[in-house]
Amino acid sequence: MHISDIIKPEEPTFSFEFFPPKSPEASHALYETIKDLSECKPSFVSVTYGAGGTTRDLTHDLVLKIKETTDTPPVPHLTCVSHTKEEITSTLARYASVNIGNILALRGDPPANNSSYDRSQDAFQQAVDLVRHIKSFNESGNHPDSRGFGIGVAAFPEGHPDTPNRLLEMDYLKAKVDEGADYICTQLFFDNHDFFDFRDRCQLAGINIPIIAGIMPITSAKGIHRMAELAAGAHFPARLLKALKRAGNDKESVQQVGIQHAAEQCAGLLDQGVAGIHFYTLNQSRATREVYSLLGMR
């Protein structure tokens, strides 16, 4: 299903992100999570792509598994780091052959522990180049949907870590939209003011495609530091930090603080007409299900 058939005005989407498991035990746990969250009737789910394409086949296998065993459209991530043009085209053809409707196009992270990696050798230097190539693939008529792949791109409400110049950052995002992006999915954030400011700046820049907000409920004190790394420097509001401090080392209390904060974020976003909410699940279901419950959803 093409993303333009999924995202509709006045009807926010709810979606989840998973990452490919690397062991039989992790696979079993993830499929239980997918089963649990399928009861929430997500609009779509996305599947990550390891740094440097290290999970390319695992990503494809999980995408295919979701497509074959659920009613939820899967959206594979695709990055351009460490890939040739031919490899990217082959991956697109592989997804088109099984009627995958959408791709999330990302620059991606360099492969870990590879000091010899030379980014200048990549066929596509930035996500905008990948978006342009996917659009070209669409125009070639090699997808069963005449519209080709729906194309998603990423954005950072708190600012892209590699682009301190916020005006230039918006120019880069606008370029991805002009090349054919159909929607934007943001990096995780913890203060809705950052998202609303970002959304207003998109409007001023002439970016008028749907913007889906990325939410990750805090589930552990240790996880806060990991989240900051994942988001390349997330802003944690003082109110949230005070609540976490009161929770101390009690794991259950910390998780409840994180779930409550995420639910308040989601309620505020929905009240302000957000196009959709994308939950970064870390392959677990409890926090997302409890947020749903607090929102009065089942």
C-alpha cells in the first residue's frame, strides 16, 4: 500500500519501528512483540537497516515476514552508505518484486569498526541523492504500483547533528522533498515545543508534506543515555528529569515515568493535529501498549 493511501488528512497514523533480530531467541521475542502490537492496528511498521547495510538481508527477511504474516504494510529503511548504485537498484527491484509499497530513504551511518571506510566512494553521498534515484526507479515503471514506491525521509526537530546551521538544514530537507519525498518521519524528541517549532519552520520553507512525530518511551535509567546517543544529543526537559530523579533506581517507577511522559506527548501532538506518531519500540511492546491505553486507545 502506497503511503499516500495510508496518511490521510484529519486521521493521524500510528506506526512502529523494529530492528532485525540477529539470533533465534531475538527472533522469537520480536515475533511475539509484533503479534502483541498488531492488536493496536498500526497504520504501518518500519524496519531498520544496519550501519553500512550490515543487516540488508535480515531487513529484507523481516520485511517479507511481516508482509506475509500480518495485515500491516512494512516500510523498509534503505541507506546509501557503503553501497553502489547497482546494489541500491537491486534492493529496490527486490522489494518491488514482492510489492513493497514504501521506502524510508536515509543517508545512514558508516559501518562500525571500519577505519578504512571512504565515504567519497559511495554512489550516493546524501539522502537527497538516494531519494532522486528511487524517484528515477519509480519513473522506470518497474514497480507494480504505477506510482512506484512511496518515499519517506528523516528529519531532526532539535536540529541535525551534522548541520549546526538550522537555516541550511531546512534547505537540505526541502531538497529531499523537492526530489520526491512523500512524507517526513522525525527523530525521537521529548519536548513537543521542539516539534511544533520544527513543523512551523517547515511550513515557512514551503515543505507541505505530512510530518510524522517520532516518540520513544523511556523504559530504563540506562536507556536515557542510549537514547541521547541514538538521537545524537536529545533534549530532556527538566520536568522529565526531575520525575526520573524521584523514581530513583526503581525500574518499574522509571518505566512508568517514561510511559506517562510519552502519553502526555502523544496527547499534545494529537490535540495539535499531528499527521502521525511513530513509536521507536526497541522491539518491545509493553511501553507502546501502555501509552495506547493511557490515550484511551485499544
